[in-house]
Amino acid sequence: MEQTDKIKVVRVPIETPTLWPHTTTNSYLIGNDEESILIDAGYDKQETRETIEEALQNYNIAIPKKIVLTHFHIDHAPGVKRLADWEPIVYCHPLETNDIEKAIYPYNRIQHLNDSDTLQVAGTSLSVIHGPGHTKGHLNIYIPSLEILIAGDNVVAEGTTWIGPPEGNMSAYLDTLNRLKRLPLTKIGPGHGGWIKNPYEHLDFVINRRLQRENQIQSLLKKHGKLSASELTKLIYQDTIHPSIFGVAERTTEAHLIKLIDEGKVIRQNGVYKLK
């Protein structure tokens, strides 16, 4: 937890059916005993509400009347349905509206947030950052007074997040990470895992991992001539990843390939890829 005289920022790990190696998804409570905001609402199960209520009690934080959803995925958004009796306003980016509506149905008190908007909670300003990449309308929340970034799935504490087309875009993701690096940061609240207390080093790690993977894909295509996305993924990971996440690893490979095609470095023919 972080706090000033005005607000507390509490990470609330909630058990969800998320991707290995993680078993929880983070929600964040920002506020005090008079007013608070919840960032992300977890999975649609009763334990979600119980976990959030326990945090509210333990940290003496008011029931949130605003919920910001970083994106629509099932481990971040549908938990709103378990909190409906609080009658919160749910905020999302306009590009996520249809998916958020489906994720939290029948609850429908939705309003939009755009890049550079601000929210007020307990006398503190929160800045909204539209950070596409993981999804088209992904939102981050930045707290200038504490220099804390709540990053959703743009940043995870262990490893790197997956980027899967059509909602995921690798070029946009790298642009987002480079933008986040320009913020004054003391730490990052990731979508999964503990607080990241070396923010710039971690962001550089993620950017470099993605660029290294891009170079690896080009090297493999040069060596083998032509490969499918599945073949590339098998060569990249060499059975080092859990079988349950092979599908999202393959989609991340596809996101890299789309970026390379857009840059004129790779072409796709009959379901396989080769260097241009």
C-alpha cells in the first residue's frame, strides 16, 4: 500500500482464471474513508466481492462509486456484476464499449474516458492514459502526486504480457511502453503480480524482450526460408512454456509478424511467412 495525507493506494489480488504463471488479477483501491475509486473488478464470482470488501474494511476505505476498467478481459471486468448493488459508474475507453457492455451485462451504467482526461478522488487528481497494445482501448491510470502508474495488462510483474490480434497490436504496444517511460515514476501497479519498484528497468526489459523476439523471428525466417506462426512459436519456445499458454504465445508471434509485414520486412503467402 502507498498513501499520502489524502489517499491510500491498495493492491487487491483476486483469484481468477488467468494465464500461467499467475493465479490472481490485481484490482486497485484508490481513496480514503470518504471516497474511493476501484481500478478493475476481477472475475465474476462471489469471492471477488468478498476479497474487495475485506480490503475496504482492512484499510478503512469507502465503498467505491466509480470503477475504471482497464480493458474487457474476463479476469478484469465481469466482477462488476458482483458489485452492482453499490451502483457505481463504470468507466472505460470508447473503443472498449461493446466488449465491456457484454462483460458486465446486465449492469449498464457506463461512461467513457479518453486520453488525458482526469478523475478526482478524495481531493487527488488521477490522469487517464489511453495505452493501446494489449487491447485497442486499454486504459492506464496515473497518480501524479505519488508518481504511481496503474498499468493494467500493459505491464505484468513476471514475464511479459501477451499481444494478440485483432484487439492486440504490437506497434501500438511498443509506442505505449515508450510513452509510459516518459512519466515520472516511483513504481508501477501491474495487472498481475506484486508492485514493480524498478519501473524504468522493468519497462526497458519488456521493450527489449519484444524487440529481441522480433529479431529472433527474422533470424528464424532467414534460416528456414518460410514458416507458419505455429512453427515459429515452437522454434522460439522449444517446449519451455506451459502448454496452456501456447495459444496466446502463438498470437503474440502473429502480432510480431503483422508488425513486420506493415514495415515491409516480411510477407505472408498461403498461410506461411517469409522475409521480403
